[in-house]
Amino acid sequence: MNVYDSRQIENMMRQAGYQRAGSADKADLIIVNTCAIRDKAEQKLYSLLGRLAPIKQRNPDVVLAVGGCVAQQEGKALLSRVPYLDLVFGTHTLNRIPELVARVISTKSRIVDVGIHVIEDPLPTENARGNGKEVSRFVTIMRGCDNFCTYCVVPYVRGRETSRAPDRIIAEIEALVGEGIREVTLLGQNVNSYGNREGLITFPELLLKVNEISGLSRIRFTTSHPKDLSDALIESFVSLEKLCPHIHLPVQSGSDAVLKRMKRRYTRDMFSERVAGLREKCGDIALTSDIIVGFPGETESDFQLTLDLIQEIQFDGLFAFKYSDRPNARAAGYMAKVSEKEKARRLQVLLDCQQAITLKKNRALEGTEQVVLVEGVSRMSDTRDPQWTGRSLNNKIVNFTIPEKIAPSEEDWVGRQVKVVIYKGLLHSLQGKMLA
Ligand code: 5AD
Ligand code: SF4
């Protein structure tokens, strides 16, 4: 979501006459877009600002701005904490950036704008400027969240759930396809409730429309809340040929007691039952998830239940995080905090457990044929025997070689789907050879 927003910011500043500088010390304007999801993300902002301080010292005319979730959360306090900061803008004032920057420069004043306004929907073409080499893009379809999971800062920093109009989304994707994009990932905190509040079409109906866009090869989406994963959405994986067989379904914990205190509104059994439904209809679907370890009050036996769920479900991959208190989030006030040391231990145990599963799953793909959307020449590649890279339908990174007799130039392959036979399954990628 921040990648998408940063691109909007870049496009707006381009229209205001700015150009991308090669590095921060060559820039007249530095904009930092921030994430507040965990304490670690927030701390990264402060260390970055520390590193930027000498630039401001050398040249006080450089404009330094901080936007996004940490800016929304901290507001004016950020200006007091960072005396050399010029501008703080929130998650709802994105569209005002050119005007805010111009005002900082003309009035030589420090500005905070973190009010809550309806974000004007960006013009589709504004997001659509590819660099000719990109194959895949994010497209935000909704903003904010109404779920208020007790650990989560999102509802406080991104506000209430609002969905973009389907015709704007479609127009944006069509423009992207016109620029050479072949795959889109539709983004929302909870895509299943797309359109509910505004009375628009449903998410499966939106997927159907996106599926009809000619020139587009692949559709992905994230994130789907397990409690709202509908039969209609499961059916979409069967009926829409462009919808890739991978779903990211954050479970967070395998303990009902913890899920309840997280206010996730599903039980472990409900989660398993939804996964069974998915696998029944779409056997080869890849499944990834998010886990939080060390939520307040999480006991060793709660944690064992999470490990047990991981063994039961056999996810293709996991993103696991140590719980951290977030301002305003209800769980920040919960007692029985788990120590940092214990959180680190549980995280490691969990990651080790998942690694073995991921490796086993990737090895099981050895000998299979995978359809890969080609993204380019792999960075590790040497020129004599170029390694190409792309993703399988299941969203696994595939590095592969192209037989010499059919090896044309990069431009010819990027954005195309090719068949690759896998000869090695590694932890983070698959290795293969393109079929002649
Ligand atoms: N502490 C740790 N992890 C968190 N996440 C969200 N809030 C917190 C928090 N306070 C994780 C969840 C979510 C992912 C995006 O970030 O697992 O799914
Ligand atoms: Fe946060 Fe829960 Fe909303 Fe996801 S669904 S953004 S975890 S409040």
C-alpha cells in the first residue's frame, strides 16, 4: 500500500515540475513515506531522519517531509521531536503534497496537515507510468479498515474503510496494461468487504470485471480476512482464468483464547474449515499467512497450538512477527506482556518449523512444469549464462535458463508467460529450465 502511495506522491511531484534525484544528498526535496504497523517500522523512520540530519545542516533550503502512517499517528509531536523537519502530512492529505511543499517554500514555515478528509481518487493515468521494464503493479482498491483487531494500528492511522469506484479501478488497470503491465495485485486491508459500505459491486464481481481486461495476464489480491472469505470468492479461483492460485490468509495465532483477545472473530476450526473449502475447490492453491508471536498473555501452550496449526495447514510461506504495542490499539493496555527474549525465542522456533515445511513443499515441485511470468534477467546472473527470473502462478520466485537456441533479447521475454521445468526447490526460490 505504501509502495502504491509513494508512486502517487512521485507522480504528483513530477507534475509539479520535480524530478527524481539520484540520491538524498542531491535532492532539493526529501519525502519519507512511513509505516506504523510495528514498532520496528516506526523506529526505522527515526534512524533514517538521523542519517538525513547532516544534509539539512549543510543546506537548510532542502525541504524535508514525512508522510504516511507514522506522520498521521504523531502529527505535531513529530515536528517537536525532529527540529529540522519542515512538513508532516498524513494518510488523508496525500493529494495536497504539491501544494503543501509549495507553501513550506513560499512561507518558510513548518507545516502539519494530518486532518481526515476523503482522499480524492487519483486519476488512473497518473499511476500508469511504467518504466517499460515493469511487469507487475499494485492497485489500491480500498483504504482503511473497520475491523479493530486489538493489536492493530491501521484503523487509527488509515481511518474508516472506503472503496474506490470500480470504473476508476478498471480504467487504472487498463492504463497500466497499456504501459506494458501484465499482472496486478489488488490491495485492501480486507478486500472481502470491498464495496459494502458504498453499496458498490462485490469483490468477486470486481474480480470478474478485471478478469475481462484484455492484455492483462494475471490477477492477485491481498489481504483477505479469514472471517469474510466467502464461497463466492473461493468460486472465483475456479472460474476466473487470470486469478492466480495463491491466497494470503493471515491467521495470526492457532489458539482460540488468543484469537479471541485479538478480536479476530474466527476460531482455529473455522480457519481450518475455510482452508479445507479452498483446497477442495482449488487443490493446487498456494497458501501464505501472517503470525504474531508473543501477543499479551500468550502462554507456552498457546504458542504450541500455533505450531500445531502450522503443521496441520502446511502453509507455503509465513510472515511472522514479534508482537509490539501500538499507540491507541487496545492490546497495548493488556497485561501479561511477553518478554522480548521470549518473543525472539518463539519467533525462531516458528521460523525453523516453517522453513522445513517451505523447503519440503518447494522440493515437491522438482520435476513439475510451472507457468512463469518473466520479469527480467536475475540480478545474480553472469552474462555468459543469463539466469532469468519471474514468478510461478503460485507466487514462487523461479530462476531459470533459456535454451541457447531460443535465446532472444530481454525485451522479447519480459512480460511473457513461459513454461519452465523445475529441477531444484530451494527455500526462497525454485530453479528451472525453460522448455523449448
Ligand atoms: N505487532 C506485531 N505484528 C503486527 N501486525 C499487525 N500489528 C502488529 C503488532 N502490533 C502484523 C500482523 C498483520 C501484519 C501486516 O502485521 O500479522 O497481518
Ligand atoms: Fe488491522 Fe485487523 Fe484491519 Fe487487518 S483486519 S488492518 S489486522 S484491524
